[in-house]
Amino acid sequence: MPNFDKNKKFEKDDLDERMIEIARVAKVVKGGRRFQFRAAIVVGDGKGKIGMGIGKANSVPDAIRKASERARRDLHFVNLSDTTIAHEVLGRVSGARVLLKPASPGTGVIAAGGVRAVLEAAGVKDILTKSLGSNNVLNVVKATFDALEQVKSPAEEAARRGKPVKDLMPFWERR
């Protein structure tokens, strides 16, 4: 696992920030409805560290600022295998399911919406995805995070199985 100092403060330029959603949400109170804005943002360094934040405020800029701060505090490390992931995974959150499959170099990111934003922020360049079940944007993004957390490092898995790393890699990396 690479060296990752959790106490290090990231500068604005270090992380790639991607807007997932801005929505107007309402709370029903005695006098009627109170409207606020909800912003969802994904940040990543393009090398395997990603985070997601959701912010709510009375104005859009404040909601975006809150979401950005929360995303920077909530950084997770993802095990990448060169430009893709090491194996197929299925992430689940509520009714949303996201299938991630490794792809050969040159394939690109075959994904849309929030899934694409998460994968590009993480630094994945070649991957195949399929969103199954619910198309709720926040749940699909959370399911993508769940799937990426399940990805195991080829070196750690090879050590656990007592095999060489080469035997666990996809066919295009065995050459």
C-alpha cells in the first residue's frame, strides 16, 4: 500500500473536483415549504485517492463549498492495477447496483454520469461499467465507491493465495 499521510492537508490544485449533482430540496414546515440546495461533489488525485461530499445550504455556492470540504475530509484509497482495476466487482447501496469490469488498455472509461466522475477522479483510464437497479444519482455514486472499496490489490491477494502475481493478472498483462 502506498504511503498516505491522513494528516496531510491537500491544496486546491492537488485534487480534481467533479460536480455530480445540484438539486433543490424542500422541507415541509407549518407555514409551507423551505427550500435549500444540495450539492454532491467527488474529489480525487487521479492516483487512487477519492472522496465524496454532500453539502446543503440556502445558496448554491455555500452548498458547493460545504460538499467540497466534506469530500476532502473523506478521502479513501483505491487499489488500481495500472490504468484499470484488478478484477470484476459489484457494488451495492440500497436499490442501486454498479458492476465494474477491468478492460484492456485503450478501451477508455465506458460509463456515464456519476460513475464516470468517480472513476475519472480516481485515475481509472480503462474500465467497463454497468449500472443495475435504481438510477438514483447519489445511490449509484455510493455503489461505485462500495465497488471500488472491494477491489483487492493483486500483490496482497497473490500473497494470500501463495501464488505469483503474474497468475492473477488479466491476460493482456501476462505477456
